[in-house]
Amino acid sequence: MSDRIPAAGELTNTATMTSDRIVVVQFVVAPFAMYQLSARVAGGEGSIEPRRGTYPGGTVVELAATPADGYHVAGWTGTDDDASVATSNTVTMNGNRTVAVKFAPDVDCNSDGIPDQRNLQDGDSADCNSNGVPDECEPDADGDGLIDACDDRDDSAMERPEVPGPGLGLCGVGFAETLVFSLIALGFLHRRVRRMLLAGDRPGPPKKRG
Ligand SMILES: [Ca+2]
Ligand SMILES: [Ca+2]
Ligand SMILES: [Ca+2]
Ligand SMILES: [Ca+2]
């Protein structure tokens, strides 16, 4: 027998050895917490399972959303991953939980006949800013193929380097062009000099005798 009867949950006690003592401790199974889940569809156009339930603390409950035809998952609240736009999600029951899924009508902004959400899920479209809109549908002001939301450089103001015009100097034209031009000029000069020399050899008009 101990010196005193402990309160429930108390972990220490004493036994004063003034005589033989027999001490007994008793354990009981602690009651574990049970929590309530309530799940709903915000705004309709589909369903969610399970709708409700009672679970031991720490249970990870699988959630499955089923959108109506022509709708897709637009977002979740109260789940382990509210950023998800997938039809499945989880909620960890560390307390009473209320979760909701929201559906939105399918959009086909890139006009390929396939809902854009599926384009993104299938990897046929990129979504660099993670807004659920295929990037080919978003503005690209400078036309470099990178949408404005993901483009940190405006290339529209950049001027293309000027193409040099034809010139006589080596800085304006290439070496080959300069060489060809020089040869043509040399040929022309050669012909000119030759004509001048030939003209000098010709006999002049006969001189009149005085
Ligand atoms: Ca599409
Ligand atoms: Ca996007
Ligand atoms: Ca751009
Ligand atoms: Ca750019």
C-alpha cells in the first residue's frame, strides 16, 4: 500500500518503509478521441464521398469528388491539400472537420475540343503560373512564348541590331565583297590605262605644210 491514493493520471507516489509494504499500481485503457467529419459540395454540380462520419483521432480519410458532366474540380477547403484540383483528396481527423469541394464548368479556351482541365492533367498544356488556365490562353505581350505572368523580361522594347548597308570600307562589308569590288575596280583601271596608251601610239592628224 502506498502512502496516499493518487489522483487519476498522477504518475508518482511514495511508500514509507516503516513495515513490509505491498504496492500495487493499476492501469486502464485511456479513452481515445472520436471526431466528426462533414463533407459537402459548395454550389452543387456534383457529389462528394463520404458525406459524414465519426473517426478515431489521427485517421486519414480519403475523399472522392465526382463532378457533373461538363464540370471539373475547381478547389477544396478544409482538406489536407486545398491547392489540389484533383477529384481525390484526404483529410486528417485531428479534430472535427468540415470539408467542401467546389466544381466549375469546363472551359475550352484553346478550342481543341477537350476541357482545359484535362489538357493540363494530361500534360498537353503547360500552366507555369498554376492558375488552372492553359498558358496558351494567357497574355504574352512581348510575344516570346512566355506568358506575362511567368516572363520577367520585356523583350518587346529590345531593338534588333542594325544590318550594315553596303559600303566601301571593310567595316561595312565583308572581306569577300571588298576583294571582288577591288578586282573590278582594278580591271576597269587597267582597261582605261591600256586605252590611253593605245590612243597615244596612234599617229596624229597629218600636219599641214607651211
Ligand atoms: Ca482545351
Ligand atoms: Ca496558366
Ligand atoms: Ca512574354
Ligand atoms: Ca520576355
